[in-house]
Amino acid sequence: MSLPQQRWQISAPQTDLSEAIANATGLSPIIAQVLLNRGINTPEAARIFLDPDLEELPDPKQEFPDLVVSIDQIEQAIKNGDRITICGDYDVDGMTSTALLIRTLRLLGANVEYEIPSRMTEGYGINPRIVRDCHERHVKLIITVDNGIAAYDAIALAKSLNISVIVTDHHEVPEDPNKIPPATAILNPKYQVDPNSPYAAIAGVGVAYVLALELSDRFGKRAELENPLLELFTLGTIADLASLTGINRRLVKKGLRLLSQSKVIGIIALINETGIAKDKQTGLKPEAIGFGLGPRINAIGRIGNPQTVIDLLTCDEMGQAITLAQECEATNRKRQALCQEIEEEAIAYMRKRKSEGFDITQERVLVIVDREVQTALTPSPSPAGSGKKTVAKRKKVTSKSSESKIEEDVNPHPSDNGKVIGVKGWHHGVIGIVASRLVERYGAPVFIGSYEDAHEQEGDLEAKHQDATVRFSVRGIPEFHVFHSLEYIANIRNKGGGHKAAGGFTLPAANMEKLRSELREFADRENILPSHIMPLINVDVRADLSDISMTLLQTCDRLQPCGIGNPDPVFYSENVRVLAQQTRGKDKVKHLSLELDTGNGKIKAIAWRWGEYCPIPDRVDIAYKLRANQWQDTTSVELEIVGIREASDVMESSPNSAQQIPLQYKTAPAITKFPQWQKLSEAPRPLSRPLLLYGCDRPADKFQGDVDCDRPIRDRDYQAVVLWTLPPSFTHLLWLIAISKPNFIYLGSHIPSIPSIEEFRAKIQSLDIENLNTLNLLDLAQQWWISPSAIVAALRELGYSCDFPDTLALEGELLRMQKWYGISIGKLAAILAA
């Protein structure tokens, strides 16, 4: 018997607070604990979370400085009969944003059309080709959606051709003002918008929604447009995996009610095609959109023609909508087949590597590329004279767009049975999905790549790939910052970008071994431990199976909408008896179906894609979500298992109070050059180079040119340091100044989030302390953005002994950190001067 290797992070219970919130809201204490785990830690905050309409929203015209200008410009274009082009994008955010504005402008009488750049040949966002085409068609106004803020050249060209451009986007704004595009108006929650604004976290479809709603107001059409626009906003926000917090949560909560009784023809057709129509009776949840509608839309953006989705979401004739919805369904099936094929090949390859001695916990980063996988799995030719031949069957799948033609091998998939594998490459439109699945399976950061020449015809493979590039999709784990890793390998890769959890880039194929080597170095630098390379299960609260009921499930529903930023509650139960188990599922994907003893009855449970672990032991600890199981006219509660481990009567024992933790901690060298301090918002632009950018959650692409990030290079004198946030301690600041020797320090206004006591204790407990030779206190403090003294205080509270100066209690150290991050520039300069 084997079980999946996982690490559980269980939130520490806060009994007093959970009872106070339960009393104020009518929630059960265990669901109140879930709210605490989400940072909702007062009765008033809990009431607003449960009923977002209690909070007043400011007028968006006061939040977006260019909103009125945008409305004026569009109104004038409509009255003049000018041609307007929406420039969208091929991802789900861009497609739904495009459809949303197309519907609005058509109803307002605009002469409007749209352009989507080619995913295969042009890449993301507005470009000069689109601008020139618009000029030839006498377009007078371009509105970008989900792109444009970094498209200086294209928009400058439009301006030179007397085409007005309104940029609606949500991506990072260039740090250099000279790189901000010369658009007529810019609507972006990161541009001239208060970071504390409730609109600050909206995605591209959110910006388009704000513009469309205010525009409909100007034309007196709000009542007619408000509901359809909110439906499209909700669909795009959920399908794009935007955070369901703040204003997104408020609007999505309303939008889900509308989607259940949708009046948008295309959405009705898509709901009926996907089979989630039955969910409308009980109200749609984000998971129905995320697993039902979202993949169909995303599939089109990945391997199909975006026009299909935009036409579907803007059409008014049911027959056409049904045809387009069926095309979405068919494309999604192709996408599923591609993903399954790639995943199976990757798993078979990993099994082979493991049998040869490969240990992912020692490598810590999984780099996996189509050509290497398929070469490793292709069996040797049959011996001469054996009379056996291997025939590769091939079918061609052609989508609506000629650029989206896919040749996919339909040979038997590689597996332990040794059947033959094809030689065609992985479609780069879907490898990101597979990367996420591999992270879930192995718990390691995944760099999955596809050779750019992978769809060429047969030939000498070695010669064909010699000068090729590999396109990578990347997914990370909590301890591994993807964007920082891409910066670390910038010297060997081509263009790319991303954020903390995901990214993408292209790489010369000749640099494959350098990539692996530099990623190992990065993992060493970031203190990525073998214990981190294991799927992480975030667990909210303990529950007894005897307490699981429809009432508890209905209480969980009060936390909806759940998704990114507000995940479904995860409960755990210990020492559960397994009464029956079997595998379910067709083809090669098997699921584990269980029947569990509740102590006063039975309950069913399902563990998706875990059929390979059957049979599991008779007694286990389980982590799970609650799901409604509808059968005929009966609804019952079912468990969705997300974690299984060996049974234990008690949780992990407390550490031995006598255990000494060896600490590595160095004081900073003397400062030989004292810089001038200035607020970043008041600094002259462009900032002097060379520049060092440092800070928690610093922006991905805001600062260009001669810029180093995070750690100064020794013996290099920097003109300036940008502190996006202060370092986690004064000692870190001293090190930074002593090594970088800047003339100026520009301090940003961003404040790192400070964990609660319970969250921080749980973080400390997740360390593999028993197997550490030494704990590098400064490195860990920067990795977590927590002061060294707070880390030591937490260790001491857990019973460990540390050779470190006296600290306050953990609560006091966290309060001290809060004050530190808010310290004034004048006081910092005075302390350093002293």
C-alpha cells in the first residue's frame, strides 16, 4: 500500500475569536475559524464579507482620472459615426473583455469592429500591424482591452496616424514615464489610482466593465445593459482565475445569481452544451463556471480561433449560438486530449527517470521538455528479421483558424507497457495546464517546454533542433518565486515574464543544460529544501465526520463565491476507518472512491485522479472539502478528498524544549557611504542607473535598463536603490546600504503584509527543523519577509533554544515589525546618521 507524499499546513485554531465571530454572524465556530484563516478577524469584517453590499463603493469616475475623458471620446466617435476598433487578446480575460465592449458599443449605435493578434505569429497585445490595418480601414478610435499599457511603439504609431487610442488594461505600468504610451486616455487600476481603492484589484474584464457601465449611463442605457455586462464580467473574472476578493467578490456574488437565469444567448447555449444547466436550480457556483464554462472558453484561446468566443458572447440568434457553443465543446475535447497525452508522457518519463535514480527532492526544480521526453521513451527498433513493424498513426485536427492547425500523434501513449510514442512536439498552447498538474503531483516548481520547431515535418531531428528555441511555461510552489527565477536566468534566455506563481519564456535550445544548472543555483540561493518538494495541502480546521451534514454544507455556501483568494474550506479528520474502496473512471484516468465510517453511519468520498493509490490502509487521516451529491431527487453530502496520510490519534508532537537550533546570523559591515533619502513618488524620472530594485512583491517589469534586483553585486557602486518596501529588519537595511553604496535611496509606499500569530506559528512549524544543520536567519527572514527577531521569538515560544539576543514575545515582535514598515524617511536617515 502507498499513499501520496504530501505536506499538510494546518491553521492554528483561534477559539476565542472564532466564537466571537460565530456569535456575531450566526456561523458555526468551525466556519468562523475558516474566516479567520482568510484574514477576516473582526465581527464587522465578517459581516461585510458575508454581505459585501454593506460596504459603500466610491464613484469610479473619482477613482479613474481618465474615465470621463474616455467616455467623452467614445461618445464623440459614436455621434460622428467614426469607425471604432476594439483590440483584444486571445486569453479568456481579453476575449470576454472584447465581447463586453462590443455588445455595449453596438447597442449604443457605434460602428465597431475588433482585432485579436495572432497567438502563433504575433503574440500578446496591440502591435504596429494592427495599427496599420486600422489606418487602412479609416479607423478613428482604437480601444485596447487587457493590453496596451506597455505598447508604446504601436500607440505612438497610431498617434502619428491621427488615430485616438484609449488603453484599458490592468498590467504593470512602465516605471519610466517616457515609456508610458501616448494614448488619449489610460484606464488601469495601477495607473494614477489609489492602491487602496476597491477597484485596485480588478482584472482586464473589470476595467472594461467599469468603462461600459459608465458609458451606458451617459447614453441612458444602464437598465438595458447592466445585467448582461455583469454576467460577462462574472464569466471573465472567474474563468481568468482572478482573485475573488474585494470588489470582485461583491460583483461576482451578484453575477452568479444572474448567470443562473442568464438572458445572454451565447451563455445560455454554452451552459446547455456543458451540462451544468442542472446546477442552475440550486444556483451556480464559481466551480461550475471554472470547470464548466471556463475551460471551453480557454480552449478556444489556446488552440482555436478567438473569434468563436467573441461571436458566441455577442450573437443574438440561438441557432448560431448553439453552433458556436458546439465548436467550443469540440475544441475543448481536443484540448483535453492534448493535455492528457502530454501529462501521460511526462509521468511515464518521470517513472523512467526515477527507476534510473533521479530524485526530484534533490533536484528541486523539474525541467521537462517534449523532445527529451519522447526520445527517452521511444523504444529501440525491433531486431532485424523479427518481422515486427511499428506504425505511427496520425490524424490532423483543424480548427476554425488556419494558424491553429494541430497535428497530434495518436499513437498509443507511453506507459509501462512499452508501446511506441510519436515524435511530434507538445502544443505550447496547453503546456501551462500540464505544468499545473505536474506541480500538484510532484510538489516541485515545473518548467515545461516545447520546441518551437516541433510541428515541422520529418527530417534529421538532430539538425532540425540544433538552432531551435524552446518555449517554456512555468508554475511554482509557495517557496519558489517564479518571476525572480526568470530574472536569475535572464542571461541565458530570450523574452519572458511572469509573477510569483507562474510565468513563461523562450530559451535557445543550446542552453538547456545551463538552464538546469542555474535553476539549481537559484534553488540553493532561495533555500529551497528537499522537504519543500512535496504537494502542499493548506488545511483550515478539524472536524468530526459525525458533524458533517447538509446544514454544515449550507453554512459553507455562505462563504461563496469561493476561488482564488477565497478557497473552499478544507477540513481534516483523524483516524478515519475506510469501510470500502474502489477505483472509478474511464480510459486511463482513475479516481479513488471511498466509503467511510462516520461513527454513526457512512459517508461517500471521492479522490480525483488518485486511483493508482488503491488500496489505501483501513485507517487514515483525511483532508477534504464538502460537496453536494445529487442523485435523482435526493441531495446528500459527499467528501472531496484532497489529502490522505497515515492515521494518527494526535497531531505532530511539540518539539523538545531542550533542543538547540544552530543559527547563522552575521552583523552588517560598516557603512562607508551615506545616501540621500527621497520618496519614490517624488523622485525625478528617469531614475539614475545602475539601479538596485529591492522589496517585497516588487513589480515584475516596472523598472527597465541597467537594473539589478534583490541582491546587490559586490564591488559595484549603484547610483540608486529603490526600496519598493523596507527590508524585513534594520540589519537587512544596513547590509543593503553597505554593499550597494548608493548615492540615493528612493522609498516606495508599499507595506508588506504581516501574518497573524497563528499563521506565523504554523509557518515555523512547517520548517524541517529536525533535519537542518543550521538555520540561516537572515536568508529565511528575507524569504518570508519577517524580522529575524520575530522568527526567534516564534521558535522560543515553540520550545526551541536559540543563541540570539533577547526578544519580545512574538506578539510584540510582530507589532514592532508593523511600526518598522511605517517608519518615516526622516527618522531612518537620522538613525543611520547617528
